Amino acid sequence: MSQKYDYSLGAKEVQETILILNLSVAQIDLSITEGDNSVNTLIDSFTYMSQHIEQIQSTSLNLIETAEQASEELSNHHSVLLSEAGELSSKMQQAIIAFQFYDKLSQRLSHVSHGLSGLAEIVSHEMRVKSPEEWDAFKQSVRKGTTMREEEELFELIFDNHVPAEEAIEIMKDRIRQRMHDEEEEEEEIEFF
């Protein structure tokens, strides 16, 4: 004899779901705020250091140009200064690119927070939760909030093509890896004169 289970949510379960959704939204928003503050400080620091490296490079060039009789030792110091400043500048550019990836992460988390808030709003009203029009409007709102290519593609995979989430994540990981590989190849093809 098989048992039949009732999977519908009662008022208490809906209320608990809403609380968990609201907690998730609050945690995401707080994480974004804390992360933004830290990253903004780091970006300012790196920008400041980058400007000073440029000044060091410029001063070193001026030093060598203004020396009436540039000795070999002065020339060696100049080369070392330029080399070190160039290395630092390169590392700072890599760090700034990493911060830009954090910015994308922050945007994605903000979109997730918006989606969770909207979901909690629909689920909290008995009439809205049963309305197909409300769900369609909510889905369109989430879709409009996708500002990055990867978000739109993920939305299409899951909502339009009904690909399971785990499979959609793997598809997107493969696409991102391929795009990064393609970008690296493009950079290698650039010729410097």
C-alpha cells in the first residue's frame, strides 16, 4: 500500500520560506556592501600606486636625458628603475582586472538578491502565488535584470530550454572557458611595432 504525500505548502511553510528568502537577500546585500567598500579602497590604492609608478618611470627617463655625461652606472640604475616600475605596473594591471571580475560578481549577486526579493513578494500573497500572469511578469522582470551575456545565456538555458540547473552551470563553465581561450589567442595575434 503506497502512501500519498501532500506537497502543497501551508501558511506556516510559506511564512518560513519568505523568512529564509528575506534572510538570503539580506546576507547577499550585506556581502555586496562589505565587498564593495573593500574593493573600492583597494582600487583607489592601486590607482594611486600606478600613477606613482608612471611618475617614477618619467623621472627616470628625465634623469638619463638630463645627465650631461651618462655614466655606465647611471645607465644601469636607470634600466633597473624602468624594469622594476614596469613589473609593478604589469602586476597592478592584473590586479585591476581581477577587481573588474569582482565587480561582475557583485552585479550578479545584486541580480540574485532582486530575484529572491521578487520571489518572496509573490509567495507572500496567496492570490499572486496562484496567478500565472504574476509569475510571467516576475520572470520577465528577472530577465530584464540580466545585464551580462552569461546571465542572459543562463536564463535561456534554464527557463527557455528547460535545461537542469547543474547541466546549465556546466554548459556555461565550458562557454566561459572557451571565451577566455579565444581572448588569449586574440591577444597573442596582436603585433607590436
